[in-house]
Amino acid sequence: MSDSHGAQLYRLMWKIACMFGVPALTALFSGLLLDHFFGVDRKLIFAMLGVAFVFSWLLLFRFYRRMKEGEKVMVQPVSEEQNKATIDSSTIRYDTPGVWQSKKK
């Protein structure tokens, strides 16, 4: 495994850890605060942790969908002929409504 793959996996690991850790810690501390404030016996902690669990999995599912969409985008290499070809600016036409059109037809 090359260093770039290791760095990518490391960043991916931290992203996923933050997706689960940040909501869980937020729910834990806010649940403790609310339990102490309202005087209920740890009922709000479990409710908040349940919401954080669902929220974390929704974040992970959204992250997974974005990664899958990113895999579909393929960058096509530019051939030498395309590199050498020049575009004549007088023949460019944009026929989409609301977009500039050249006077030359």
C-alpha cells in the first residue's frame, strides 16, 4: 500500500469516527445537562443517544451515496488531436435560451 492510499484511508477513518463520535458525545453531554436540569433519571440521555445513533447512520448513508456518485464520474484523458485543435471563436454558438448567440450562422 502506497503512502497516498494510507493517507486516504487515515482521513476516511477519521471522517467516519467523527460521524459517530461527535453526535454521540454531543448527545451524551446535552442529555446529562438536560437530565440534571429537569431532574429525570437518565431518560433524556437514552433518548438523545438514540437520536444521535439514527443521525450518525443517516450521515454515513449520505457519505456513502456521495462516494458512490463520485466513482461514477470518470475523467476522460485528452487526446493529442484534441489538445492541438483550436476553437474558432467566431463559430461558437450557444443555442440555449437566454445564452449569448453569435451573429454568424
